[in-house]
Amino acid sequence: MTTGKKIALWVLGIVLVLLVALVIVVATFDWNRLKPTLNEQVSQALDRPFAIEGDLDVQWALPEAAEGLARWIPQPHVRANDVRLGSPDAVTDADLATLEAIDVVLSPLPLLSQTVAIPSIALSGGEATLVRLEDGTNNWTFSGEDEAQASNTSDEGSTWTVDIGEIAFDPIDIHYRDAILAADVDATVELLGEPIAFEEVTGTDGAQDAPGSDETPAADDASVESDVVDFAFAWRASGTYRDAPVEGNGRLGGLGALRQTGSPYPIQAELEAGATQVSVDGTLTDPLAPQRIDLDLSFAGQNLGDLYDIIGVTLPDTPPYSTRGHLTADLASNEALTFRYRDFDGQIGDSDIHGDLTYRLGEPRPSLTGEVVSRQLRFADLAPLIGADSNADKADRGETSQQPEDKVLPTETFDTEQWRAMDADVKFTAERIEHGESLPLDDLYTHVVLDDGEILLDPLRFGVAGGNLNTTLRLDGSQDPMQSRVDMHIRHLLLSQLFPDVELMQNSRGELNGDATLSGTGNSVAAILGSSNGNLQTLISDGVISQNLMELAGLNVGNYLVGQLFGDEQVNINCAATNLEVNDGVARTRFFVIDTENALVRIDGSINFATEGLDLTIEPESKGARVFTLRSPLYVEGTFKNPSPGVDAGSLLARGAAGAILGTVATPAAALLALVSPSADGTTPCNDFLSEVQTE
């Protein structure tokens, strides 16, 4: 044998011995010796405690599914038991994450192409605790993370990549504690037995617009669609959110989809927070660095106002409601974050609602804009807006405030603190109003503007009995107590339509017109009216009055008075004119006269809105030769809730001409001439009547 061959054999032998020795060392090495160094290095890198407290072991095995050269290269299987990752002491003493065991398989060959390949990861007995304090600090943000992200964006980019294959785990328990959201929720995440297609859950075709695309893209934009991955995980949660019990469940996409930049990640959830139910179906693009939200979103509950505690949007109190629409948001935009709730349909009480709303985060406050339409509005569903709903309805919505049994004016206070949380500019239209027989409303339109706690409804317009009730309402909730003002104009209400079920009214040609201006201070309807100042003027021309009419209107006091004044007969009203002056919540009559075919009736006295007290005197005077038998005045005393009418037997009317009454009211009557709606020939009974009063 030549010397060269001997040297080659010796070299080969040494290499084989070294390889065998290396295999023996690797196979028999106690990897636990590395734990102290490994724990220390990771703890320093993460700036928080890290420890492998159980065994650390490495086993080598040939890959089962590899092809070519890779199938002959052993892969290390790393297993670590009892792994613990702590939290910053300033946040919580609870561990951020713990694992009973983690198994990782590494593939050495891809390292040659600068790829860290991890064919599989298996987690066992996982548990995580996420904590955020009131100042915003939390235990899941690592020190230096922001700097690292900034550095990564400024560098040309690393040539190394990470390729993770299958991830398997037992159910993982997650505890979420958030002082800012007042949330204390426990959740469990687990793998689904079999993946579920996105379209099976959402009922869509599984394709979503590319991130950043708008609902109405420009004609020259390229429409790009991406298939949504299947649901791979299920979750369930329970706890409290803003002091209300919350529980829910849902599904999430696979972990692989989290790493697919620009791809939609599927989300499905069913939540209950107190009496509110929320349903979500859709996608989140780039969930690790969110770019876009595209969700079908449903709400249902006892009171729309409860959503303030859940999503922070100020909405009015309502009867039970439900609504479903489409929520989108471009999270990558450099402009203020904007959520659009489009094409929603729903119910509030027995009324339908439809529309589009946009909620924009920004300074100095978030804002809500849009338009809402109701094709058929039940008027009773508006009662909670001013606290005029029943105590039973309040209890059903979970409200503790109750209307006193002896009060008519709503005493429930407005929550003006919520008004300062956001601004709004919303238009609302009710195309048709469902109402009782005594309230012939046709439609409603209002433009609501909320600005720094001040609400302006201009106009607040009702279609009523062939005419309209046009109002401007201002409620300044930025002040405490609240300052309020209402300007109301009643125009061309046809008496024949005001009482459509009274046959004798159908021939009435008369109209109701009026003006009112009131301002007040207080945080409820009762308080505002109880402190109000202003005036009220109304005019009815060419009408009819009868006991039947009063009974239909449900006016028991009116029914009594009409019976006392006119008996059971129907009486034609030439003109009924009212001028009330309101000071400190007390409305006093300056002019209140009813001119009928056979008598002239004057009403004097006051109405106290603060106490809801009535103190009115009705003085009739016969006309011409017709005998008018009542010689004593009538009175109405008591309260709005329990009025007490009667005959003032101790006081006889001074018999005299009707002009004696008119002579005392000439000046206030002049202001009412502006409300006269002239007939075709330029005159009405009220023209003649008011002109006569002015000449007395």
C-alpha cells in the first residue's frame, strides 16, 4: 500500500471517529447545562424574566416527508418543558406566558440559503395574561420594540427569512385585564377539528377586495380580489367589560394567514355585553399590522343609548332595537381613522331604520355624520328621547330612573356628559308616522347637529293635518344646568284633518296657526318648562266644538266645560285666539277668547309648569237675543295629572254686552293678526273678530 493511500485512510478514519464522537456527544449531551446561559441571554434580550424550568432536550431524526438530499439530513427536535416568560414588575407580577411544553422541529439545510425553516411547532398547556394599566403601559410591548421597528423600516431589509410550517397546540387560556377599557375577560383558544370555509360561516363568496380599495373604486383602478383562508381556530370568552357582564365565542383564521402581507384574515364573533348583542363576520387585512376592516356588523339590545358604554358613540335612548350593516375602515390611512357603517337596516321598537353613518376619530372630538331614514315610524318610539316613556319601558331597558306617579312632564334627566364626548351632523327622515287617532302626524324631518355638547335641531319639522309644525330646538349641554330654547311655528293645520273621525268636522274650513318661543334652564323637560320664559300664540278660525269632539280627543276637562257651556249641541267657532306670556315657568293669559255663534268665552288665569298646577277661570257671555243660561263662571284647578273643573257658584257674572269682555283684551289681540290665514276673498271670521277687538 502506498504512503498516500495510508495517509488517506488515516484521515478518513479520523473523520469517521470524529463524526462518531460528535454523534455520541450530541446524543448524550445534557442540554440542561445550557439552560442558565440560555435563560440569561433571553431575559436580557427581552428585558424581562425568561426561564426554562423543566428539562431541555434535543433529539435527532430523519424527516419523513422530505425529498432529495434533505431526506438524509437529520433534523433536531427541540423540547423544552415548563417555559415561563414574565412581565415587567411595574405592570404586574403575573407571567405574560407559560407553557407546559414546547416542541420545535428545525430543518438545517435551508440555513444555507439564509432561511430559518421550522417545519412544525407544538405547544402544550399554554396560558397567557395580558395586562394594561390606566396610563397605557402594558406587559405585551417589549422594550426597544418601537426602535427595532423603526430600524427595520429604515434598513434595506434583512436577507434572512423565517418559514414556519404547522403549528399545533392544546387549548390556550388567555386572561385579559385592561384598566382603560375596564375589561376583565378570560378566553380560551383552540384548534378546530377541521378547517371551516369562510363562505360557510359568512354566506359570502369568499373573495374580498384588496386592502385599501374603496367601496366605489375609480373607473381606472384595477380591481384585485383575494381568496379568504379557512377558519382554523375557535375561541370563547367571558368576564366583564365596563362593569357589564360580557361573554362570546367565535372563529379565527389560521396562523399561516397572519404572515401573509396584504391578505384578508377571517374573523367571526358573537358577543353579549349586558343586554347588548353584537355579531361580527368579515375580515381584517394584515392582522399583525392592521390595514383594513371589512365586516358585516349587527347590534341588538334594549336601548340604543347603551352602545355608548360599548363603542363610545353617543346615541339616543330608544326602545329595543336591532340593526345590521357593513362596517369598513382604512387603518393604514394617514388621515383621521374613519369607520363607515353602510347600508344598514334595522328596527327601533316597531319602527324601521335604514341609512349610512360615518364615525371619524379626530380632534377636538370624534364626529358622527350621515343620514337615517324610517319608512314607517311609530310615534311612541320617540318617547324615550325626552324621557316620556312609561316606567315599565324604562325598567325593561334597565334604567333606574322613574317618572313620579303624580307628574305628567318628564323628569328624567338628559345625560349631557355624553354629549361632550363627540360631535354629530345627522339628518333623519320619517316618511310616514304611525300614531293614535288623536295625533294626526304625517311625516318628520330633522337635521341634528351636536357640537361640543350643544344640540341643535334645525329644522325639526312635522307634517300635521295638511300643515306643518316647524321648530328650531337648541339644547346647550355644555352648561350646567343646561340652557334651552325652542322656536315653534304652527302653520295651516286643517281642522277637518285634525279630527278626521268626527263627521261634523269634515265640513269645517278652519285652520290652526300659531307661534311659540320658550327658553329655559334645567336638565329635564320638567325642569326646562318649570323655569321657562317666552310666549305662545295660537289662532283657530271657522271651527266646530262639541262634547263628542272632546271625548274623541280624550279631554275629560274639555268635555266637562263644553257640556256646561253649550250643552250637548255642536257649536260653530268663529275664532279662538290665545296669547300666553310665560315667566319663570308660569304661563299667564294675556288674551284667551273663544268667539262662537251664540257666546263669547274668555279664559283667565295661569298654568304653572314647575308645579304642574292649573288655575283658570272661564267666563261666558251671551250674544244677542239668544238666551245663555249659565250665570256663574267655571274654573279649572288641580294639576295636569288630576285636574279639577267645576262651577264657581259663589260668583255671578255681571250681565252685560259682549263688548265688556273685548274691551279688556284689545292690545294683546293685535299680535295675533299676523297668524290670520286669509280666505279666498281676503277675509276670515278671525279677521272680523280681531279687527272688532282692536276698535273696542
